[in-house]
Amino acid sequence: MKYIFMALIIFLVSGCATWNGIKKDTKTGVGWTKEKVHKGAVYIEKKTQ
């Protein structure tokens, strides 16, 4: 029982930092993904011509 309690405490403490990281990544993730996909498409287009 005490191992479950310790795991829960560790998860809650580390979860706060993780949650802040998730919120930050989702705000900037869409723009980064579109940019990365576009660069990849341009690269493939140049290589296949």
C-alpha cells in the first residue's frame, strides 16, 4: 500500500511540470508541424524533379 501511495505522490509532483510542458507544446505545435511538413514537401519535390 505504501508503494502505491509513493507512486501517486511522485506522479502528482512530476505531473505538474509535464502538464505545463503539454500546454506549451500544444500552443506552438500546430505552427511548427505545418512548417515542418511544408519544408519536407519542398525537399521531396526538389529531389524528385
